[in-house]
Amino acid sequence: MANAADHRYWATVWRRLKADRKAIACLVMLVGLILAVVAGPSLWSINPEAQFLNQIASSPIGSRTAIVVDANELWTGPDKTPEAGASTARLSVIEANTEFVRLSWRQDTSAKGYQLYRWSEGMNAASLGMPVAVLEAGDSWYEDRLNLRPERYEYTLLAVDELGTERYRQQIRVTPVLAMSEFDAELASIAEGETTIELPAHPLGTDHLGRDMLARLLEGGQVSLFIGIFAPLMYMLFGLAYGATSALIGGRVDAIMMSIVDFVIALPFLLFMILFRVALGTEPGESGIAALVIALIALGWPSPARLVRGEILRLREMPYIEAARLMGAGQRYLILRHLIPNVMGSVLVSFTFAIPSAIFTEAFLSFIGMGVVPPAPSWGSMCNDGISRLLTNPHMMLFPALAISITVLLFNLLGDALRDAMAIRRGAD
Amino acid sequence: MMRYLLNRILYAIVTIWFVATATFFAMHFVPGDPLSNEKVIPEKIYATLQAYYGLDKPLGEQYLIYMQRLLQGDFGVSFTQQNRSVNDIIAEHFSVSAILGLLALIFALFGALIFGSVASIWRRRWPDTATVLGVMVAVSVPSFVFAALAQLFIVEMNQFTGWQVLPVAGWGSISHIWAPALMLGLGTMAFLTRLLRGSLIDTADQPYVLAAQARGLPPWRCFLRYQLRNALLPTLSVMGPTIAGITTGGFVVEQVFAIPGLGRYFVQAVAQLDYTVIMGTTVFYGAFLVIVVLAFDLLYAWADPRIRISRDMT
């Protein structure tokens, strides 16, 4: 009979949840998210650790067609050297692609040397940018091969005197064309006679080391969701057992067990997460995931323990328990048939809320560098990588931040809906 | 009341002791040590340093020395910065964190008061829906994302207007403080707004509010004097954890905005394995939070006699 009533309770909860369109949408999206993260890496088969050196920090949108250039050839200056001695020296671009930018200028007899600077987006607007080369008075050309990307650059050539004091400057704007060296193109098995090549697609772009963002987001999702679901699951179960034991034994044991709970709850949570995380440490090659899970369990179990104890103490006074006891039900029967199933509702709700908070904690710790250890990606550590490049490559922060926010939002909404659906029990009391 | 007070204070002291002890032993599990990090130190110097910091003594003795010093309010000397005591470090950097945290708390409280009231007065109409939606988003987005967005916004705004409306990061003037304080307070604001909205709705049809309305008091007076005053009580009960949240949230916000607060210093000390700074800061934060929680619990008990009585009996 109790079984039937119990069945009806969960059926009612499910019916109420189903009537809540928002809750079902959340549930469907969460299941989709988990499936995508679990099955994603086998569908999107790019290795998250592979570096695409031609596509460092490339944004999700933009051309993927690269021209093939001969980058091995040694450049010996422009074919026609501009005439020396003209009154105004003119800086000009001979060729500009991501393998090399070739600049030339007319020599100036009054200059004793040149300094070349390169400014790119994200640098201080008032500065000339990064110093690229210091050149002799006889130089009239320069080839820049340093870490070029298909974005806007501004080159500044300073003509200087003996002391290095600036005499005058010339500036030129360049946007290098996406290019690939012949050698790399052959490795990528380009067809004979082709002059362009399609670079591998990266729907979410690449990060600062040229790794595919989608692949990393999926693998990072596995880490974040594993920590976010497994750790709360473990400490919920432990808390359930602990709280139930404490409530059922009662007396002095209960008092002692609960004062332990009070102690652990009083500890400043994040402070101790950091401490535990540091104390557990990581050996070289470890990802730090186990340490995070252990720390989360060690600090997370007291609140479900307290919740379960309170619920069981409340339930024990219920008339139906009394009735069952009068009918000769043993302790074991009461626990398994009545107490545990009835506590499961509140445990489930607090489990649903524990997941987003564990994901948050993981993200927080990984963000300050105390969580998952690189190269293992997690959403938090990806945000940490992204924030220092926020101005130049916002997509590096955007996608992991969105992933965390959406996941947490969905779990929170589901938790709210579940709590509302569970409230029938309270109404029936 | 007296018994309750003594009980709580005793409890707080034991908790602080526990924090200190746990910190001490957790630190001794840490693999690696700051004296042998990265650079190789000659054996003799290493031994001298070990002796100087008392690391060659047995663990029990180290613990006793540590506790003795702690009782005298001495947190020791930094491992990585010679001649700098942890007390100095805390004194210098905590004031920064405290200013930031206090302003964040004020932002959070004011915001919660305004949004919570608006949502409960126009319940189930668009201001309420917008508030509930905003709260949902604000509690789901990590604080470092808000901090990053704020920085991005400030950069764009400075570029758009052509002069520095607000500095992007750093510390030192009043204009540095607004953006990080607001971002730090945002999550707390959302949490408190939700709480206040709920308790305002709960008090809306309490008999004393209805009585005040029936007596013909002006609506604003009913709201402020009878409804809001009572609805603020649950807020008082979560102030302790709220301040704890703002304190630890500061770790991240200080990091993002490059603010020289204690939180950022703590994170750096952990990365450098500066034992004494880690232990000192943790014990300091632990004691601070335990005392704050205790203070607000007592305040709550004083403000609401029902709590006092029910707790006295258990």
C-alpha cells in the first residue's frame, strides 16, 4: 500500500513537472547538453590539444582560404631599389601575408639608422607598438615574420640620428592576407598547381595557442560537468547516510554528530576549498580533478546531512509512521519503506541546486588557477585563458563563459521547477 | 538570553580554533616547499632557513609554537618576502578589500531594497517579471564574467567618449572603485532581491498589514512601516553568509581589476606556497567570517525575540 502511495507521489510530481513547459524545456536542454558533451568529442573529432599554428586565435567568423606562398625563399629586398637621396622617403608594402610582411623605403641620406615598430589592435593607442627591428642607415627594406595574424597592423618607421633621436617618422597600415607556406601546404596534401588552400574549419575559432575552441569546450565540458555532477552526488549520498544515522540513533551520538556538522558548515567554504586543493596538490601530469572532487565532498556533505536529519525527525512524528509502528513494523522496514523514500524529494531538490553551485566553485577555482591544471581544459580555466585576451579575442572568453552561465541557469531553473512540483507534499500535510 | 550569548561565543571560539588547527595541518600536507622552489639553495643555507622558521622541529612542537604566537596575535614572517610580517601584509591589504567589500555590500543592499520592493508592489506585472528574470541571470553568471564584461564596457565607453570616464583597472582613486564594487555586489544583490521579494510577498497579507490598511494609513506608510520593516528580518539572518560571499568573491574581482587587496594577495601566496602568509590569511579570514556571522546572528536574535526564545529552549 505504501508502495502504491509512493508511486502516486512521484507520478504526481512528474505530472506537475510535465505541465510546466519551462521545466520540460530546461530538462530537454540539459539532457541535450550532457549528451553533446559526452558524445561530442567523437562527432567533432579534432584533437583538443592539436595546435593549428596558421590559425592562432582566429575568430569564429572570417575567411578560411589561405594563399600558398613560398616562405623558404630568402628575400633579398625589392627588385627595384627606390632611389636614394630623395627628399621624402616613402614607406611601402611589397607583400603582406601571414607568413611574411615585406616593407621597403627610400633611403634617407640624413638618417643614421632606422627603427621599425608594429602596432596591432589591443595595444596602447598612444604607443607605436612593439619594436620589431633596429636597422642600419644602408638598409632600405625589412621582412617581418614575427607571429603575424590576419588583422590590421600599423608599421612605423623612425629615421634616427647617431644618438637614436627621432628625426621623422613614416607610418603605413597593413592587413596581411591569410597564407600558408608551401612546406605546410604539401604536408596538408595540397593538389598540384593549386595556389590557395582551405584551412580546417573551427566553428568557434581557435585559442591563443591555435587549439580548436569547440573541441576544447566539449572536453572542458566533460571535466566541468563531471566535477559538477559527481561531487554533489557523492556528498549527497554521504550526507543522506550521515543525517539518517544521526537522526535514528539520537541522543548523545546525535548531538556529537551534529556538532561535527555545525563545525564543518561554519568553515569559510571557498577558503577551505583553496586550502584543501593546495594541500592535496597535483603531481606533474595530474589534472587536479580528483583533488577538486575530494575537496568538494569533504566540505559539501554537512548541509544535506542536516537537511536529512531534520526531515527524518519531522517525518518520525507523522501519524502514518506511528500507525505503521503500531502495526508492528520494524525499524528497518520503517527506514526503507517510509523514511528514506519520503526524504528523497528534498534531497533531489537540493541535489539539483548543488550541481550549479559545484560548477560555479570549479569555475571560480580554475579561474584563479587553483582548480583544473592545464593542459586539461575546464570551462573555468578557459575563461582564465580568455580574460587576458578579452580586448583582442573576445571569443576566447565568450564561449566558455556562455557555457557556464547557460548550464548553471538551466540547473537553477530546473531546481526551481522541481521544488514547485514537490510542494504538493507540503500542501498535503 | 545570557546563556544563549555565552553559548554562541564559546562556539565561535572553538570554531576559530578549529580553523587555525585545520589550516596548520592542511599546510603540512602540501607537497613541495617555498625554500626549495625553482632555485637550488646550498644545504647549509637551507638548514639555517629551516631552523629560522622552525621547520626542523617535530610537528607537535611546531603546532604549539604556532598556537602560542597566534594567541599573541602574531602571524609570523612571510616566507617569500624577507622582513615583512604577515600582520603588516594583512593590515595593508585588508583595508583595500574592506573598502571594496563594504561598498559592494551597500550596492547590494540598496539594489535589493529597490528591486525587491518594486517587484513585490507590482507583483505579476512587468516590473516583477523583469526583476525575477534579472535575478535568475545574475545568479547564473560567474562574477568574473561580470567583471570582464564591465571592463569591456569601460574600454568601449572610454574609446567612444574619447576621454577616460572610468579607469579600466587598478586602485588609488575614487573612480577606480565603482566598477569593481558594483560587479562584486551584483550576485549578492540578486540573491538578496529574491529573498526580499519573497518575504515582502509573505508579509503582504499578514493581519497587521491588513489592519494598518484598514485604519486608512497611506499606502507608502503601510508598506514602509509595517510590511518592509518585518520583511527585512530574514535579510538580517543571511547577512553573515552574504558577507562571507562578498569576501571570497573579492578574490576574483580583485584579480580581474588588479586591485591590491588581501584576496588577490592570498591567491598569489597560495601560488607561491608562502606558508605563513597562507596560514595567517586563512586564520584571519576564518576568524573574521566567524565573528561576522556571530555578530549578525546575535543582532538577529535581538531584533526578533521569537528566535531568541526558541533557541534558548533547545
